[in-house]
Amino acid sequence: MPGERLDAEWVRSWREQADAALTRLMRSFLPTHGFPPGHNAVMLATDDSHQATGALVDLTPIPSDLTTLYWVISEASLPDVDSGHFIHSPAMAAEHFREYGPAPVDGESIALVFASDGGGHLFAIGDSGQVWKSATASWFDDFEVATSSLQAFLEQLGRRIANQP
């Protein structure tokens, strides 16, 4: 799928499917795990998050797929999916960019951290559209290709939500 751009309707559909899978997961979580789940949600974008996306675009050039994602959803908090998965809000992505700069990804003119997992690994999207994962829980360590695109990243995350025991 390289070269294809993320479609807002596809993101809306992904979010609906993820929301349905989260509803099923939350119903079975306590009996399966023996303790209550945390707050797991994929939040729709708001006027405030749209403004934050605009501010992020003004701060640094960001891949258009990330702009599309943030136009549909503002963030995701999934502490009970695997060891946890989080799509950062555009405001948090901007704050982290100001503090740490772009992720050090060879071959990408800019790589913006937009997500993390519960183990502290970071996910960055480069101007190539590829999604990169930090090798360790560090902003300054090596990053390796995680998926070929943001859509592939979301598809993988959706499968993790759906297959969570």
C-alpha cells in the first residue's frame, strides 16, 4: 500500500470497529483477568484537537496521514491491550516535539513521535509514511521499522484489541 494516503472514512470505520472490540473486551475483562480494566477508549476529534493539530502542522511538517488521523480521532488510551498502547493527542505530540525534537530515524527528514506502548517504546511516523518503533524505551536510541504505513499500524492495533483475551 505504499504511496496510498490514509482515508478519513477508513479511519472512522477503524475507530467504530475498535470501539466495538473494546466494548466486548471490557465486558469480559474482570472475569478473565480478576481485576477491573482501566479506561480504554479511542476518542473522536474535537474542535480543540483540530486546533492542536493545526498548531502541530505550524510547528513542523507532519505526514499527511497523521493529519488525517488527528482530524478523525484525537487520541487513544488502551492500557489493557497487551502491555498498553497509546496514540498521543496532537497537543502532546507537539509538546514532545518541542522538548525532544524529531525522532532520530535514519533516512527520514522528519520523524514525529505520535504513539507509545506500555513498555515505554515510542512510535514515530516519518515523511516516507512508514511507522518506526524505538528499540528501547528511549527518545534517543535506534528506531526500527514497525509497519509500512499508518494504516498498517492501525490495522495491527485493531487486531490486538480484537484478539485480547
